[in-house]
Amino acid sequence: MEVLLREIYNKPITLKPYHTLDDAKNKMIKHNISRIVVEVDDKPVGIITEKDI
């Protein structure tokens, strides 16, 4: 059975560069995730992981 990515893909949780590490930590806790994409103009420019905090 073939599964298309669009069938399982969710938009990632993101932050903008002006957010704080505390904002990132709170989002990680709220969404039970360990990574957050940092984006500018809707394009990914980096990633914050729980090890960064």
C-alpha cells in the first residue's frame, strides 16, 4: 500500500526569530515536541531543539 506524504504531513510548529527560548520551551511543552522550526517569511531558517534550551 502506497501512502502519500500529504496524507500524513502536518504543518510544523514554528517560531519567528524574535521569540525567546522561553517561548520555544513553552511551545515544546504544550505540543509535546522536542524541536521547533524557526522561520522568516514562511521559509525555514533554523531549528531549536530541547537540547538548545
